[in-house]
Amino acid sequence: MLTAALVVSDSLGRGFDRGVRAADLPDIIVRFDPAPRGRVARRVAALPDVAGFSLRQEATGVFIESGPHSSGSASVEIVGPGRRGYAIVGGRDLTGRPGQVLIERGLATSWGIPLGGTVELADLGAQRVVGFTQSPDDVSYPLAVPRLYLSRTALQARFGTQLDPRVNVAQIWLRDPRNLDEVLVQARATSYGLHGLRFVTRSGVRVLIDQAAGIVIDLLVALSVIALVSAVVMLAASARAEVQRRLRAIGVRRAVGAPRGHLAAAQGLEALLAAVPAATLGVVAGALATYSPTSRLLTLLNEPPPGTGLVGPLLAVWLAAIAIPVLAAAWPAWRAAGRPAVELLAGAELPRRRARASTWGPRAGLGLLGARLAGARRVRLVTTATALGMSCAFILLMLALASALSALETDPRALGKRYQLTAGLPSSEVAHIRQIPGVQAVAPRYEVRAVDSFSLHETIDVIAYPGDHTVFEAPALLSGTRISSPRQAEVGAGLADALGLVPGSTLAIELPSGTELRLRVSGIVGSFDHDGRVAYVPAAALLAADPSASEVLAIRVRPGADVAAVSAALGPVAAPASGAIARGVPLVDTLRSILRAVAIVDGLVCLYALLQTCALTVQERRRTIAVLQALGAAGPAIARLLAGAVLALVVPAAVLGVLLERLVLGPILAKLAAGYAALSLTAGAPEVGAVLGGLALASAAAVAWVAAQSTRGAVVKGLAA
């Protein structure tokens, strides 16, 4: 469990930084309308603090085909001399010979393209794949469009040399990244002659990557921390239970004069002999269970897996998994050795109490006796129940997260979107669409990508409607009020956190047109889109500053109406409103694989705790069980006895797990998600029912197994114990 937590948190938490180092990601990526290479080179070279730059041409909407797969929206980058900005993760780089192409690892995996395979490019024909790339400046296919790289030298050898080829992408590396803001200001001031400038920095790239799985990565890292705490508690409880099982042996050694330090060291050594193979097996099993699905997720995010970088952390986990039970065993042994030897020799028998008549009958009496036997070790019962309850809470949290993922993927309403369809039609068609049966409301929806005027690397999605936007999009209002005047805006919590905005602050954004738009923040909303870096503004204010803002019609269907029928009436221009990760089905599937792997590990730990409780009860109460067997009790009677002991553990653990998830863990992670969306990460009745059912099955399996094992020994041997 410790290893599963480490693999998930280390792989995802540091994946972007590994990708930046591996790909030598530039500090600034600039896109602009095609311009002569010489002119662009002079502008970039004039910037201060530039350590190096490279220029390339990017063609979008290219048709590519490989085997049964094809796409008409591929991005092809024509690479010239200079630093690359991508990492070769398979094969080799371009050599300048014609007929070679590089493709992203995600595209190769999705389409099954091997090294040496071919990809058909429009107007170029078949190109041989010589290498696979990864670059964390964007997510990989199928979360984004396919991306390929060609050599400018190879194209010039085939089609002829251009004296001053046109480029539309510049990659810039700085000597000191701390001068980033000053360089951006200077770049905008000296960019005369270049049009359509769009700047993306490393921090901006991180935002773009987070759009694919930002909240999910944050939540999985948080879940891993919870798993870590749960595993530590479980290891400590297991070690302490082993000491409790050895009280008689400790008493014998104390009676013959063994010192406390010797007994504590001996108990620690025994724990060490058990912990080393267990820790080794656990590290290997945990790594195998989670490394593969985590690596698949990293491939989708265009980030490299940790590889040998995990060796050091895994070694630390291995040492921790040994040290925790050793210390947990030595300390209770030290404490136990300080008690009188006679008390230790008495072992774990129940204290003598005045017998009371039972009114529950023999069947209930055995169950109550089992509960008393388990309750005699109060500290162990509380510790084990706490660890088991934390494991249950952890599983409930994962199930709640899986439900939230499904909602974000398939249900736009989870993000506050109230429209079901969009149509690529001008606003003049609004009146006509309102006449379609089933349409409740329709309005133009405008959206542009802008940047903050004071922090040019902070990108903002600006969304505008001509009227009340809450008719079509109503993300949860976290503070402040809705828009009530033409000079107000609502901003996402992610943007508010990044820029320090509160209701009443001034939002200054620079639009693609080059015009600055200043609005007063009326409220903060919880939005998942673009990691919460969104701003809802009045359409009149946006169009006055940028008349070229992209436009679609948002269509809200009446409750109970047939969305498919409305879509058919609109024709091919209609498209369904999508969830936050509508293109990310592989991403969601991979995340579910990770959740499933960690949940299985956690479930096995729960099963082990139940088996341990039953086995310890039998070990400590061999004489009691032997007396019952001598009186004619068979396997079912022993099972009822153990069932009582397990219920004494499972019932409080289940209650604790449900309360812990609903009152503590769920709200904490929902608060973490508030910057992205108003998500409910509190487990509902289906999740609680599934966990309780699994707990019941695990309890039944543990009772059946231990009961069968306990009835195999001779009764006389048990009476002599």
C-alpha cells in the first residue's frame, strides 16, 4: 500500500518537471501569423536575456492516415536548425533525409504504429516513422490532435530551397527564467510587423496540461497521502498485535531473568525477519499493480514515467516498511516486559467476572463470547478498527471520485452547463431555432483565449452571452454576486487564486485583438474548464473590444424533450454539449485503472486485517476454543464465535469509515476541487452499500477460513495450551 501511494504520487506529481527536463522545453513559445524567417529571427534576437531560439512552421488541419486509422486535424511541425524542444523516447531524431517523420508516443500507442512503420501525409505520401517524441507543451493524442514532425532540410531537398521560408512558431530559451515577465513585455513592444501573437510560457503550458487531468492528478496525489497514513496505521497495528500474541513467551523469559532490553531487541529482530520478505513482496506487488496504468496516463499527458528515478524512493519505502513494524514491535515489547512476570504468564484470558445468565440463547451466546474475547484487547481492537475504518473511508473516497469522473466526462450539467447542444450558425438564426419543437432557449455564445494584462503568462478563457449567462451556464457561485451591469465579470476560482482577485477587484485582460478590457469582478464561481481560469463577461463589452470573437449558438432543450430530435432538426451544424473531458475517454479509463489497482491493494489489506483478528483470537483463546470443542462444538459453532469477534471489529470500523469519508475526507477534497468545479465527493448510498457489502464478504471469508483451520488440531493439545 505504501508503494502504490508512492508510485502514483511521485509519477503524477513530478511528471511535468521530468518532461520539461527531458524535452528541454523552451521558456516561451510564441505563435503568430506566418512571416519570413529572417524578420522573425531579427525580432527574437533583439530580445534581452535570450540564451537561444529556434523557428519552425506549423501546419494544422492536415490529413494523415496509417492502416485503418486516419485524421483530418493533424498538426505537422516543420523543424529547422536549433534546439528541438521535444524528447526522443524511441528510435532516433530526423536526419534531414526525405521520407522521414517523427510522431508522438501517444499517437503511436493509440494507432499501433511501430518504429519503421509508415504514415501517409497529404501531398507528401508515405513517410517512414524513425522516432517517437514526447513534449509536455501539450497533451498527446487522443486527448489532442495528432502531432508529427518533419525536417525542413528534407522538404527543401525534395521541393527546392527557399531563400527566406515562412515560419509561425518561435521557441525561446532564457538565460535566467526569473526575467520572464520583462522579456514578455519587451517582446510585445518590439513585435511590430508580426500579427496574431500568442505567447505561452512554461507555467502557461502547465495550465494547459492541467486542463486534461488537473483536478484528477491533485486528487490522486491527495488520495495517495491518505493511503500512506492508512498504511502506516495498519503496519503499526499489525506489529503491536504480534507482540500481544507473544505475551506468554515474554513472561517466560522475564521469569528466567531476561532483561527488558534483550526482550525488546529479540522482538524487534523477529519482526525484522518477518518484515524483510513482506516488505520486499509488498514493494514489488505495489509497483507492478500501479506502475503500468500510471505510465499509460503519463503517455497521454506527454510526460515520461519515472523509470529508474523510482529506485531511491522505493528503497526508502522498503526501509520504512521494515522500520515501522520493527519499532512498533520493539516498543510494545519493552513496555510489556516491564509488567510483572505472573501477569504476563496469565496471557490473554478474560478477567474473571461473576457469571450471568444469558437471555440470548446458545447461538447468540457464542457470538457475544466472541465479542468479549475481541474486546478484551481494547487497545488492539481500537487500533485495528481505526486502521480498517481508514481503509474503508479511502475506498469510499475512490468510489466517489470515480462517480465524479463519470459525471465530468458525460454530463455537462456537472460543470454548470445547462445547454445540451451547440450549432455553428450566426446569431441571425436565433429566431428560427426558437421555433424548433423542444427548444427552450437559444443564444449566441462567444469565447476567446486572452491573457492577463499584468501577468502575460496567465491565459484566460473569456466566455460571453448577450443576456443572463446563467440560463445556459451557471457554475456554482462561491462568493460575491452574479453579473448585474455591463462592466462586471464573474471569474473562476482558479483565476481568482492565480491573480489574487476578490469581488470588487479589477480584472484587466488583453484580448487577441490587442485591446485591453477592464471589468470589475462581481463574483467568484467554481469552474472546471481551463482549471478555473475563466471569466464570464457581458457580450457587449467583449464584442466592443474584439469583434472577431468566435461564435456558436448554445441551445437549451426543454425538460423531457428529445435532444436527438432537436439535433436532427438542426442538421449537421449541431453538436452535443460536452463534459470537461469529452475527448479524454482513454484518460478516464486509465485513471479508473489506477483507482482500481489501489482499491484492490486496499481491499487486500482489509482482508488481511480481518484474517489477523480471527487468527489472533484463535491463537490467544486456544484453551477456550478447545473447551468448546470438548463439549461438542463443531466448525459452525466456532465460526459463530469468530463472527462475534469480527463484528466487534467491523461494525465500529464501518461506522468510522463512513463518517470519516462523509465528514472529513470528502469535504476536504471537494474543497480542493472548488477551484475547478462544484463537485460532491461525498460517497452516496450506492458507494456505501458496495463497501459494506465487500466488508461483509471479506468478514465471512476470514471467519470461514480461520474456523476451518482452528478445528483441525487435536482438542487435547488445545486444552494443554
